[in-house]
Amino acid sequence: MNEAKAEALKGLAEGGIPIGSILVRNGEIIGRGHNQRVQKGSAILHGEMDCLMNAGRQRSYRDTVIYSTLSPCMMCSGTIVQFKIPRVVVGEALSFPGAPDFMRSNGVEVLVLNDPYLVEMMNNFISEKPALWNEDIAEE
């Protein structure tokens, strides 16, 4: 999770939303990324999506674990289910619940850590930039 946290901090330093993700196979990071909706003007480049894009094409994802500093939204959860990633480790799900029930109902193991540092980081970001946060989660 420390590597995903580093990605989140990188996104924050770039003026973006502090959400990071890594994809791991056999203990080795094969993809990493962070939310880049602001930096790249993208509608869909959430942390998990950037991570998977940076991992490139994989023959299979069934032996991988994805780590995300924040609970994946429905779009990212759908991608996790589509690629049959069997396990998701979530840094925190208090500031945004994401879609863990959807993932679990589709056979994905979801482990939520609720790391106090990540909770505080997201809560600070949300309070400092509520309009940007609401744009990211499609709220008004």
C-alpha cells in the first residue's frame, strides 16, 4: 500500500486528486498509476484505470492483486470485475465508499484497511477542493 500511497502523493503534487494504485503479480509491481483526470483532462483516468493502462496488456489478470488508496468507484470496480482481478486491497473507504458490494458479488475479495493517514489525506483534499472532488465522483 505504501507504493499506492506514493502514487497518490504524486498526483496531489501535480495538482490532481490524491488517489493512487498499483497492480501486483507474485509480489512484483507490474503497473502503477494515479488519478490524472485533472492533469490529462480525462473523464475516466482514475487511479486504477491509469494503473491498468500503465501495466499494459496482460494475458491474464487472475493472478494479480490491485491496491488502491481509495475504494474503487463503479467504473473502476467494473473494470476489476471485467478483467477478473481476484483481490483488491483498499487503503480507505470512509471518505468514499466505492462499490465493494458489487465487486464481492462478482467474486472479488475486497480487503479494506481504513488507514488513518489515507483517510485524513482524502478528507483534507475534499474539504480544500470540494468542487474538484465532486467533479471526480460525478456529483454536483
